[in-house]
Amino acid sequence: MSTPEHLKYTASHEWVRRESDGTASIGITDHAQQQLGDVVFIDNPAPGRKLKQGEECGVIESVKAAADIYAPIAGEIVAANTELSDAPEKVNQDPYAAWMFRIKPDNPADIDALLDAVAYQKIADAEKS
Amino acid sequence: MPFIPHTDDDVRAMLAAIGVSDIAGLFEEIPPALRNDALTQVPPPATEMAVLRLMRERAERDGSYLNFIGAGAYEHHIPAAVWQIATRGEFYSAYTPYQAEASQGTLQTLYEYQTMMASLTGLAISNASLYDGASALAEAVLMAVRLHKGARRVLLPRALHPVWRRVVRTLVRNQGIELIGLPYDPHTGQTRADAFPADDCAALVVPQPNFFGVLEAVDELTDRAHQRGMLVIAAPNATALALLRPPGQWGRDGADIAAGEGQPLGMPLAGGGPYLGFMTCRAEHLRQMPGRIVGRTVDAVGKPGYTLTLQAREQHIRRSKATSNICTNQGLAATAATIYMALLGAAGLGQVARTSHARALQLRDALTAIAGVSAPFSGSIFHEFVLKVQTPVAPLLQALQAQGILGGYSLVNDYAELGQALLVCATETKTPADIERYTDNMARIIGRRFQPAPCALKPS
């Protein structure tokens, strides 16, 4: 299982990457995709939607389960990765390349307050044991 | 798949394994005050022979009538083979099999049912059926609101079946959804496409035909609703689909969802059920479709097989966020519908629809030739129509019933504005002789009872 050090994480298994344009990309972690199994469908939030931190904003569906996606930070959706509608398996193949949506943060410092790779790894390990 | 209950020995062995002395012991944790085990109103057990006799006597008391009532439940000829096959042991469970994939024959039948309903409605996706037409429509309303993701108002025409309107209201009223009535044109009997409210609405329901038997201007209604950002829910009569353009082809883009009653496809009237709700939708709305869906796939060695698919929409996986709390389908009724459609084929179904339409027109012409009987709506009909009479409807229907004829459904309570009006239906089951019998009796009753006695001397 990989947990890249340059990303931030949530306890609900999203990863967050700060982009150069000030937005943040969000996807699900390697651990999460392993737990879900083969992903078959992604229901992304629509661009323009404003989200509170922790708000449910999407669904990721696998052959055996469906999981909610929560907004790691407050902000406005500025893009959804439409490529995943036709190829949801990319989430399994490379979870850190397969971003689901991008948020323009209300408060960019919120990203810094998220979990780092070491802290997230502990949570994921605890779930597996 | 065998459906064999446990023997007494099985039950004893299972109870022994968990250390409980009897079945009642399993319910010990329920406080006595909450138990309702004394069913004082239920009569004592009776033998099969006694029950059969009771039922026969009750059935005989119902009488046997020449039936011209439709109003949502339609009498069609059901080929004897339909229920002969549907009640074979392999099919004869009313319920969705729990080990679905162990019942490949059942799944294949449901898959074929879905294919037929998708084809009849002109929409890509069908579920494996719902309980009945009214609750299927309520599910369609909920589905449309989920898909719209904005407005929570839905337009229900007043010309939609009044019972369906009540069922929809019951099922959606606690979900913050507002149902808005849409008036009908008093001359044509069609739902008015120019009367949409100014508010944002999620969906428009379009019955075809509507409760009056009148064919709606489906293209105009569909296009106008789509222009306003609404989804279109078609509620078509199943038989009429064999003759009319399917909902998937209404207007420029077609309806989004179709939901209706499958009873005309091989189910007897049977005092109201069990009936069959059908539901189909456009491919892109698949994820919001409620109910079970059977898919075709291949097994590990490449042989075709059938499976319940897309179950992540359903309650046992998605819990409170499921598309619906419906986790089942109307398996036996859907099986009967599949066999009915397969036996008749497209041509046979078309013939049923055409004959029903022709008989209804003949009956309407014959009845409206009677003085004091008129058809208030000018809109085209399928196999049902409204009659206005210049005499009170209730005693008229009673007098017809005394002659062994169920003359129609009184509209006096549901549509008081129509005055003394009734809804009359003729399907392919009504012969020209039946139509004549109804017409003769109607003319005689109206002439005898409700018109002034003829003057003995004619003015010269």
C-alpha cells in the first residue's frame, strides 16, 4: 500500500493535493481502493457547488460496496474529473493520479491542518489489523 | 429451486443447537407489554374443505357480470397457457429468490421481461418490476426529484388516476416534495400544456391515455417540460403501448422515465391484485432507478448466465441512502406478463390494442346515440371514455347492475365538476352482441325511468 508523503489525507480516506493554481485535487487513497475492490461508478459533485468541510459530496461504487466521499475542506467545486465516468477503473489502477474533483478552498490553510502521510498510514494500518 | 419448510425435527435440532427450548423462547426479549399475541378477532382454524366452501359461497355472492369498468384495471383475454406456465413449480414463488443466481430460470425470465418492457416503452433500461402502477409512479416521482438535484415540486395532472394521485401523495409527502395539480381542458379532456406554474419544478407526469381515456398531447407536454428543465415521467397504459408511439420517442428528446400498471398484460382483475408495477428509464438515469435489475453476463468458463446487478443502489448495500426501500419485485406477476407478451408477440399485442380501441369507439357511438347521453370530451380515446348523462349516475349504474351489467365507474366523487358522469371501458373481450346488450339496457333504463312518460296522443 502506498501513501505518498507530499499529499494530505483525511480519516475518511480521501487524499488532497494542493495545485499550483490554488485549488486542491481530491481522490481516494490506495488503502481505500483496495478495501472497495473494483470501482465501477463514480458520482462526482457538480462544479459550482459549495461545500462545508466534512460534507458528503459524492459516491464511489465498487462491485461489492458503495462509499460516500466527504469534502476534506470547505470550498467550491471548480472541476470534476469526467474521464472517470467512462473509466472508473483508473481509481484502482493509480489512485493518486485519478483525482475525482477539485475544490477552490475557502481557507487555503485548511489543507495544512489535514493529516500527513505518517498519521494517515497509522489509521489505515489500524483498520487492517 | 425447492421452497421446503423445515420439519419439526429440523426445528428441534436448530433450537437445541442454540440452547432454546421452544420457538417462543426466541422472542423472550420482547417485553410482554409490547406483545400482541392474542388475536381475538381471528376466527379459529378451519379445514381446507370448509375454507374452499366458504370462498366459493362468497365468490358466488359477487355474481357474474358483463363488465364495462376499466378505471385503471382492465379486463383482457388471458390465454390459458399464461397461468399454466407461470404456476409451474419452478416459477411459483411470489417472491424474489434470495439466492438469486441459484435460480437461473427465474432470472432469465425477468431479464426477458425487462427486455420486453424496455422495448414497449422505447427506453433503454427496465427494472425487474415494482408492486403496482400507483406505487411505481410514486417511485418515479422520487427518482425524478433525485435526478433533478434542485427543485422538489412535481406536476401531477388532475386527469391522472385519482387513486394514483393519492398513493403518490402518501409516499412522497414526508420527503419535502410538493405535488402541484395541472388542470385539464374541459372541452378536449386533455391536460393543458399551457398551464405550467411559474415555479421551478423537477418533473411532469404524463398519463397516456389519461384517466378519462383521452390521449394526451404527449409531444407538446414533453417538449414544454424539457424546455423548463423538468424531467418527464410517462404513465402509459401497457396495452396502448402496442399501438401508440412509445414514451422514449415522445417530443424531441423522449420521456425520461416510464412507470405504470402491468395488470393488463396477463393478470386477472382478481379484486385488485396482485398487480404489477413496471418502470423503465433512459440509460443515463440507471443509477437512480429503484428496484432490482437483472443483468446478463458470462460465468468463469464463458457460458452466459444471469445475475442481479447494480445492487449498490439497493437497501441491503446502501442502507438509508438507497434509491428506494424496495428490495424486491413482483416476480410471479412479472413472469405471467412475460409469458403473456411472449405468447401474443408484437402482432398479437397490437391486435388486442386495436380491437379494444375499435370496440370502445363502437360502444361510445352506440351509447351517445341515446337521447340524454353525451361524450363531453372531444379528445381522441384509446379504450375508455367519459359519458355525461342527464340522470343521476348512481341509480343508473344500479339499474344496469340489476341487468347483469357493470356499466362503468362513477366520476361523481372524483370529478364533481363534470356533473353526472361515468367512465366506460370496452376491451377486445366485448363482442358486438355485448355492446348491443349494454346499449339496449341503457336506452331502456334511461327511457323508462328518467324521461317523462310519452304522451298517448301525438300532436297531429
